Amino acid sequence: MTVVETIERAVEQLPTNELARFRDWFVKFDEAAWDAQIEADAVAGKLDAFAAEALQEYSEGKAREL
């Protein structure tokens, strides 16, 4: 059995209140992981092309207020 399968089975066994606590924890964990990945990508310059494209479109008047 893989680690993921073990975790899946453990989660399936959680009582409702513990499942809610786990869900809240996992959302925060996942958000932090996403933020870290975006930050790493930004530092590595992986988002530079997207930013340049957005600025180009803005300077050409292709942007609109949200």
C-alpha cells in the first residue's frame, strides 16, 4: 500500500468533526504550497512573459477596468 493509499484510508475513517478539522488544515496547507510555488516561479522569472504581455496590452489600450 502506498503512502497516499494509507492517507486516503485514514481520512475515510475520520469522524465528521475530525474530517472538518482536517479539511480546514489541508486548505491552508494547499494555499501555502501554491503561494510558495508562485513566489518561486516569480523569482525564477517564469512569470515575466505574462507580465510583459499584460503590460503591452495595457499600453495598447486593450485593458479595461474591473
